[in-house]
Amino acid sequence: MHRLVNAFKGHKSKDSGAASSGASVTSEESSESASKSSNRVPNGTGTGSNFHLTDSAPQMHGIPEGAMDPAELADLIATHGNSTSTAWLERERYRTWRPAEPISQSAFAPVQGYLEANGWVFGWGSPIVPDNAALKPTAEAFVGWAHQLEMRPVYCCVDSALEEVLAGMGWSTVSCINEDVVDPEHVMELTEGGGEGGSSAGSMVKDLKKNLRRAEKANVDVGEVRREGMGDAVKRELESGIEAWKEARSGLQLAATSFDPWLDFEHRRYWVARVDGKAVGVLVLTPVQDSFVIKNAVSFPKAPKGTSEALIHTALKDLRDEHSSGDHDGDGNVSVTFSISAADDLKPTKNVSGWKFTWLNKTYSNVSQGAGLLNRSDFRSKFDSTREPMFVCYPTEDGFGLDGIETLLKLLRR
């Protein structure tokens, strides 16, 4: 374990002003970026460590899979998926599996996205199925497929329904991930009225209001740019800002996805922040079932303070308003998620022995603190987000040791 411990502790970024909220193993490579100082991990390792995360790429085995049309996958994610499954669209990193035999409990062939390397298969998120009754046979088929290829399966970032299924199959389950869900109507009440959120969120909401005032004083103007209005000149301007944002970061970046603003363009929505007509930030939103996922929200280098908050607040307000209109016949209630972020600590949930959990907990603590994985959830607390636990699940007998953790971190390295 000392390889991981030494690799991730004791490092500080020299570039505390870069537009990033820090490396994250559980969410987008892009960041909400208002928390602009972080403990980022420089390339390389700590003194005396023999763990060099950046020295070699994981060995991809090129597992054969049935070709799935990208457009079909994108539509399926939008209509039946979840926030985690939106990562599967990055085909150069993620693969998709579908069962060779029909699953009788599913009206369509289930889909599972995964990462694979060095003999490990990491199911990323819960499979897309039309009904939870199909979860168990789908999970059994996926695990059986991995075993046929002599690969070791692990599930990452799954919801409580799949966690319950896997625990019933005798798997060990732990929680170290949250999905950060925000209620636009509640956020408007907090920022437009006198509310301060939950007892633990009061100071964070005050910070949100302060940064919104900063953006207003700096004349930050935020508005949605519809896809039909996203001309080549606007795309080039945003691409330039995103590239500058990426170059401003330093240290090792761990993320579930990269920042490709035009991926799944047909389903995405865009909000752009401008000062004196110049783009200073962008937010990318995507629909998932009857909710929305904030895929990316970044302020470009030299953007005024509060730009990220202004982007998110405006998008939430627009969603609230449109779901209050006659077209939606609603009361403004719509669910929005920031997707996933690291939890403060590792919690045992099912079938976890004492000494194994102690080892995993110590490893998680060193990685999360050293890589600044908690910064993102701190920023999201400004919007009084609800943290819904998600889970990592692995076969109890085989375990999820140092080799598996190293492989997963290398796969998430950007």
C-alpha cells in the first residue's frame, strides 16, 4: 500500500490560480472551478516511492464486443440512462457490452459500459435496463462474460439498486462516492430570498451569493446558446477558452471523462458566460431520462470571480422557468445532477471484513486527500446539493487489491 500512500500525499500545486477545482477520480475532467486552489498531484511520486502512476499506460486487451452505433447509444442514454452512463460515449476510453442471449426481464438488450486493462474489467455505473427486475440477470451475465475471458470484474459508481443485487450475490460493497443532486427551485429560493439552506450549508450559500454579486459587478452576462445558433465562430471561441483552461492546470488529472464540448451534440445544451462580448466560461448540460446532468462547467483563465457560479445559477434558473411554463404543465420542479464526486470517507456497506476494510479505508484516505478529490463536492455544497451515496462492488473472495486500484487510477488518468 505504501506505493499509493507515498504517491499521493504531501504535494501542493504551484499553480493555485488555475481554473480548476482539482483532480477528481469520480467526475468530469472539467470542473466548476470556483474553488480555484487545490492539492493537485504532480507527475511522479513521493520521495522513496516505487509507485509511478504516470510511468506506463495500462495494458488494454482489446476485448471483442458487438459494435453499437454511437447515435443509438446516445439515444438510449438520454431516454433510459443515468449520469454515470453519459461517460460511455467516449468510445476511445469506454467499451460497451450487451448480453449474447436475451434477458427475458428486459424489453431491449441491456447495455453496460466498462473500462478494462491488465486483466481487470471495471463496470462503470449501473447497466441500462428498462426495469430493475433485469438488473440481477444482467449483472450475472456481465460477470460470467468477464470470467469467460479470465478477467476480474469490479463495479464502480453503481446505484443502490445494483449494490443490493451484487451484495445478494455475495459481493463486498463499499461507499466512497456521492451523486450530487440539486433542486433548481430550492436554489432560487435560497438566492432570491432570505434562506440559507440546511444548517451545515449556511456558510456555503452565503459564499454562493457573494460570488454571484461579484459576477454581476464584473458584468458577467450568461445566456443559453441553442444548437442551431452554435456557429463555427462561436465553437472556435469556446474551443480556444477550453484549451486555455486545460493548459492552465497542473499536476496529475484523474477523471472519468475528458472535456469534449461537442460530444453528443444533438442532445447537449450550452450556456456561455461573456464579459464585453468575450466568452469567459461555458456550461454543458445533457438530458438523462426526466432529469438533467451538468456535464461540464468551467470558467476560462482570467474570468471574473463568480463566473462558474453565475453559469450554474443561470442554467438552473432557466430550467426552473421553462418547467414552470405551460409547455411543461409543471410547477418548476426538475431534477439536476452534478454527477458524481468523492465522499468524505469510505463506508463499509455489505460483506466487508474488518482488516480488509481498514486497508481500503487507509488507501482511500491517502488518495482522496493527496489528489484533492474532495474539492468538487465542497464547491457543489454552495448549491445545497443532496448527496446520494453510490457504491464500489467487488467479489468478496477475489478482493480489490493494490493491483486493481493502480489499474483503475491509470485508466482514469488524463
